[in-house]
Amino acid sequence: MTIRDILTFPNKKLREVASEVSLPISSDIHALIEDLAQTMYAAPGVGLAATQIGVAKRVAVTDIAWRKEEDSERELHVWINPEIIARSGSEKGEEGCLSLPKVYENVQRATSIKVRWVDLEGQSHESHFEGFQAVALQHEFDHLDGKIFIDHLSVLKRKMVVRRIKKMQEDES
Ligand code: ZN
């Protein structure tokens, strides 16, 4: 297991549309998932998509329960070839992203989603998710399509955010 570098905006690899993972799940994909989980926990973050470490495969991990400061129980969820097959409701909430450090903006998302995905054994599942879990999944699965959360902002708002990021990056370099 290795902690991998997380790509940051505006790295072009964040815009790649990831390809489907073929079944059965290979040992390479198992290793990728271990790296993703370790990288997410080290960050720390509540989710990480393979796209964010420069691997264009449809794989993401989430753990919305674990808190580093409390060292609580880990609840790792692995999502292979995830698809949102139904959405309902709409709500606005603040989001951040490990690929856009220090940027937090309100994003409109579906309140409730139905997801189909494949697990580590190659078994297919379908389930409903709501609330923060639903938001986290929409955010992570967007990465697999080369999308980032600021794409959901208005053009004007997005321009302001991009300008702020560039300014932060200039100040840091
Ligand atoms: Zn993200």
C-alpha cells in the first residue's frame, strides 16, 4: 500500500473520463483500491476517486463516518463501475475537494439517489442513498466523468473561484 499524490486543479488528468473496470476484478484493481483508501485516510478526506491520483479507472472509495481526530471506526465503502440510475429532490450544500484545497462552495445536488455498483468480489449491487452520503457519492462519481464540483457553479461564480485558486497558487509558489 502506498500513499499516492493527489492531483490538484487545474491538472488536465482531472478532466479524463475514466474507463470501466473489467470483471473479474484483477489484483491491480485490488492494489489500486488499497492505495486509494490509504491516500484518502491520510489526507484525510471522506472520499477519493481514482481520477484524483491519475488513474482513469471507474473506482472510488468513501468513508463518511470516520473522523481522524476521534480515531473512530472505519467504514470503508468501495465503488467499482458506479452508476447513478435514479435521482430525486434537490438541495444545496457546501462541498470541498482534496483536488481543490481550501475551496468550499455551495453546490446543488440530488437529495436521494439510487446507485448500481460492483464490489471487490465482482458482485453487482443496487441501493438508495440520502443526505450526506448521497452528496459524497455524486461528488466522487463526477470525478470519474472528469467533472469537479466547481463545474456546478454559475459561470460567473466559477470564474471568481478559479481566479481565487490561481491567486492562492501564486502566493504559495
Ligand atoms: Zn473531489
